[in-house]
Amino acid sequence: MPLFLSRQPIFDANENLVAYDLSYLAPDDTVPDDVESALAAERMLLEACFVQGIDRVAEGRPAFLPVSRSVVVRGSVRVVHPHRAVLSLVPGTVVDAELVATCQLLAKDGYKIAAQATDAIRSPAFMRTVHMLRLDVSQLPTNSVGRVAAGLGTHGARLLATGVHNRAMRDRCFEAGIELFHGYRLTRPEVLPRRDVGIDHVAAFRLMKSIRDTSLSDVAIEEGFRRDVALTYKLLRLVNAASMGGRDIHTIGHAIRLLGRETLYRWLSLLLVSGAGERGVGRELAHLSLTRARFCEWVADACGIRKAGGSLFMVGLFSMLDTLLSADMEELVVRLELAPDVAAALTRRADFYGEVLALSEAYETGDWATVQSLCASLGMQPSALPPLYVDAIGWARTQLAESVQRDETNAVLRKVSGTARALSA
């Protein structure tokens, strides 16, 4: 049975993406780390590395690969090249003389070792061996983070903060000398000053609303594009691409008729999300949104409800829009005039669409018990998910790469648009 394999990003103090923290589990894995499960752990490691492919999931970034004590001591981790992954010992690992000696040999051969600070602190020799210490700051009193980090920092290992739930805590971690932080959670708005969305986003919202309005003619939609030089350029470039089968299209109206409203709406949605995240955390959140969109769409097919794929694509795509735009989701669903079932999924994770979105969220965070439960509720086989997730990651990266090419023209096009408005004023 395919392995559940997901990832969470690791960022530095400047919010640059530096690595991915992987999570994997066999769907039927319930045994403890004893002699019997040692073989199962080895099989999972081989599956993750060579069948699922950590390179595909980590996309060339360093991968923090969770490993049990058994696969380290037995030498199974040596199937992984030392430069491809950081060996991250699972929480609760028993640190004894045998493990310390093995890790010292691995470190000498170029392997990097990561461990939970609460596990590693019990052995001074082990503390001198590990390269990375994971510190769950959510389990510490706020005023003790600096003191604990300072104590751990004397051993020479880099510190990775987990359980960082807001930017205030993240900033406190960096002030304490913690270099890296894990996951997306801190990007969720805590108490944010109310702000309006950017003008480019407003233009996209306005056009998407017009496209959904069946009372408006194509001429009215064409006029909406005429007001935005950059969007017009992107539209014509899209339609003239060989993949669209529409070379030498030079009028907006012809492009709109060739694409059709549904395709045009979906394209604008992709632009809205991919353009919202320019770098670092924002870029990775845009990637996550695109991954969810494709994943949710394919889950509809796996559930035997292919006709729900389009709506589920939008559910996944817009699931992080509140964070990307620093706006309230309730306000955004009103602005976009989304269908009630799509809005309910985004705001409350309600009904079928909400369950599929919750499945995507559980999968990407490695909440495998919830994944199993939701698969049962949706009437689908868990074994269908791993290839969908990996393929969705690749598809999303392709979309972002194309958006980078589009962005290269945006600055110039904005100047052209501004000049044109000034001349017509």
C-alpha cells in the first residue's frame, strides 16, 4: 500500500524557505518501535526514498526525514545520501550509548542529525553530535524561551522552533537566537489592522464577478479587461500559447469567446492566488493553495463525483486567501460572491466540500488519524491519496514558475497602464 508522505516548510529569520520537514506513515501502521516494527520502519524508509521519492516532495530542498532509533542503529539510514536529507529522530527516541556511537559515525560520514531538544538534553555526548535541535516553544512559558534557547545554544547545534503560533512568538524566538521556524501556522492572522486588498486584487475580483454574471454580455467583460493593460497582455499571451490552440489572437473579445467563461474565471483565480505570494512564506502559501486546489479537484474524482471537481478546485485554491491578502475570509467570500456550499467549506469546513478541504489540510500536516477518518467518511480508499498529493505538488510548482515569467512583465506594464491613464485624463 502506498505510503502517506507530506511536507511542512522550514523558514529562516528572513522568511526564506530553506528546507522541508517530511512526515510519512504506512496507512495501516499501528505497531510500536520494537523488533517487529523495525522491519516495517525500514520498509517505510525505502518507500519514502525510492518509491514515493523524497526528491519529488522536497523539490530539491534539504529534506528533514523522520527516522526511528531502529533504522539508525541498524544502519538502514545509509540508503539515503548524506547530502539529500537531515536525519530527524522521532520524538521520544531513547538516547543511549549505542545510538550516540552510531550517530557519531554517521556525522563523521557527512550525515546531519536532528533531534528533539527534550530527548537530546539527557546525553551531553549526544548534544555534541547533533546538528539541529527541535524546540517546541508552545510547551514553554513565554518568558522562558530566551533562557532555554540560550542554554541549548551553548552546545553548538542550530535551533529549530516548532509550535510557533504567531509572529510575536516567532520574533521572540529569533531574539533568543533560534535561527529557524517550522510550518505555516504563524502566518494565520492574529489581531491584524483592518486593511483593504490591493488594487490589482480588486480588479481581479471585479472581473471574476462580471464573468459570473450571466446578465452581462461578453462586450461588458471585454471592457473590463480594457481597463487593465497587464491583464489584457496576460490574457492574449495565454490564448496565443500553443497549448490553447489559439495562435494569432489579437482581440480581447475573440480571446474571451475562445476560452469560455468558466476557463476564464479559473485562470483569473490562479492569477489572484499566485500573484499574492511574492517570496518566502507568501510564495510558499501560494504554492500550498495551488497544491490544495489540484489535490481537492482530484479527490472529487477519487470519490466518484467528478462533477464536483471544479468547485473543489476553487475551495482549495481560496483556502489560504485570507492569509495571503491579510483579509477576513467572511469578507472575501462575499466579495467573490461564491456559491453557498463553497463559502461554507471555506469559512466552516462544512458539508462535503468542507470535508475534502479538511482532508487536504490533515494530509499536509501529517495528521494521519484524521486522514483515515475522513477517507472513511468520504467513501474513498486512503491508498489513492499519496500519488495525488505528490502530483499536485509538481503541478503547483509549474503554475508558480509560469507566474514568475508573467511577473517579469508586470512592472513595465503597470508603467504603461499608468501613462495611458494619465494621457487620457
